Amino acid sequence: NAGVTQTPKFQVLKTGQSMTLQCAQDMNHEYMSWYRQDPGMGLRLIHYSVGAGITDQGEVPNGYNVSRSTTEDFPLRLLSAAPSQTSVYFCASSYSTVFRGAFFGQGTRLTVV
Amino acid sequence: RKEVEQDPGPFNVPEGATVAFNCTYSNSASQSFFWYRQDCRKEPKLLMSVYSSGNEDGRFTAQLNRASQYISLLIRDSKLSDSATYLCVVNRDQAGTALIFGKGTTLSVSS
């Protein structure tokens, strides 16, 4: 059982480039979310989804797009990378976080130069 | 006020010590509370959920005080392997769509 799989694990982008961070889960979870983690800031919610076709913004959505065409996949798109988007990105999935928490992928370390 | 606040530490303790972490949250409607553990450069992993009556899992005890909006984690008989960052977490809304994290408390256990 793979759980939550994120690709790539590492990425270096030039300012202005676009890319997609992939996230897939095989637990049939309804809820999926993306977080970024910066030193001294903790994990902050970027976007989340409560099911296929349904997404919403979190705390820090600017510069990112998401879509949820299937239950399994929840890609995060950086439209035009900026140095401020240098961070570690985590994808999480759960049935619901009420009483259950969530499972996290191993993260993507992104550097924008 | 930050939604979830924790003392960042670091807490430096010897093996065998008892250590307590505290956390406060601002949303009185929060229903679910957790402690996650995060090792250096790794993903957060659920350590334990926190229930109103308090709960224990081996050397770990979690307490919740809804009136004070306060959560705690007690670690007894600390091991070297307990060295990590401990994240206080609450669910974002009543539907449980996502989580809100504290910044974490760093624990270093030494021999």
C-alpha cells in the first residue's frame, strides 16, 4: 500500500518557469490538501479538495492552482515560479480530519532561483 | 492571534526525563486535536489524537482543556529516538476539510 506519493522529491526552477507537483493517494480518501513548510513558519495550507471536482483556497493560495479530476490525484501547479515559492511542499489525504487526522506524502523540496 | 500557538523550544533533556509541551488554539469551534511528530527533513506523522477525557499511548499522554483552549503532550522516560519536532494540530473547520498546524516544538534528548 503506497499511501500518499509525491513527485518529484526535489526540483530546481528558474524564476518565471511553471511546473506541476504531483500527488497521488491509493486509500480512496475524499479529502486532499497541499501545504508548504518554511523555516519558522510551520505548515501552511495552500489549497484543499473535498472530492473530485471540488477545490478551495487555503491560507496561502496566491501563485498556485489546483484541480481534482479524480479521487486519487491532486496536482499543484506553479504558474510562474518566484523565489518566494522556495519551500518544502507536502500533500496530505484523509477521509476527513475530524477525529482522524491525515496522511502525508514525503514532500517535494522546491528551489526557485 | 495565530490559530495554533506553541512554544518553539528547543527543549533539551537527558534520557529518562519527563517533558511537557503546551499548545493553545484560537478557534473555539475546533473539534479535533492531534499531535504530529516530524523528524528532520521528513513528512509529519500522526503521533496521537487528543480526546476530551485525555488519552495515553505508552509513554505519551495527551490532554485537552476545551474551556481554556489548551492542549498538552507529556512524554515520560524520554528516549534518544524521541528527538524530533512535535506539532500541535487542530482541524480547520467542522467538516474536517484540512488541518491547521502550530509551528512546532523541537525536542532534543541526549544520553
